[in-house]
Amino acid sequence: MSTYLGECYCGVIKFYCDGDPFFTQYCHCNKCREVAAPSKRDTDKLGYAWTAGYLTPSFNITSGIDNLLEISRNNAKLFLCKSCYSLIYGISIDPTKQEGIGVNANNFYFTGSMPESFKPVRHIWYINKIVNFNDELPKFKDAPKEQFGSGELWNYDDSK
Ligand SMILES: [Zn+2]
Ligand SMILES: [Zn+2]
């Protein structure tokens, strides 16, 4: 099984994940943008989040756990580095809506090219987007049903 290493922008918080993420996706929601705003890592602030979904036991912090800053937004708890404010991961507060955790994929570093399993499979909360994508990925207005959204797809008419 592959192990993927990551760290926050300043390097105080280090972690690893066992195995491939079960998906990665882009999230365009306002909460992700707000949380990314103070980050010192430029790639956190492109206007959308790149999130890797993992089951909680696969995610392991190896240093800097005391440097985590916990904040709550809507139904999520988010953990940032106190020093560089890069988002490390988020979990749902409601355990019945928690399939796992969302790890900020910008914090991974790969030896060689990015693994296939880190290629995003969809856009979510595209209704709140500030950055347009012309890719072929499905774009959900909010979220897929399995992520407790409406499952409705955004289409270009919605922006007119
Ligand atoms: Zn940091
Ligand atoms: Zn989001």
C-alpha cells in the first residue's frame, strides 16, 4: 500500500496517509474560500479547495499536533496550522454525516508525478464558484447525494 506524506506550508505539522484517497474533489464553497484566505500557501487561495477524502484511521499526524488550530464552520470542524494557517483537514461535526475526513491535498508532496488517485473526480458547490473550469468533470450545484447534497448538476444556463 502506498503511503503519502504531507506537511503544512511552514512544515510544523507533518502527516501521512495510508493508501490512496477514496476520491479527491474541488470544492468551490464559501466556507472553503474563507478558511483558505489567511493561509500563507498561495495554492490554497486559488478560489477553490482541493480535497482528498480519507477514512479517519488512514490519516496520521506525526508532528506538530499541538500546533493545530480548531475552528467550527457550519457543520464542520476544521484544523489549521497555527503558524501558517494552512488548512490541514476537516471533519463533519455530525457523526452520521461523516464518511471520513477531507485532507487539504495541497499539503501533500509527491515523489515524482501526482498519482492518478489524486486527480479530482468532480467539482462541488459550483454554484458559489468564482473560478470557471472548462474540464469534463461533473459540476454539482451543491454536492452529490452521497455527500448529503441535492445531487443536481450545474449547467451553463445557471450562470445566465
Ligand atoms: Zn504550518
Ligand atoms: Zn468547501
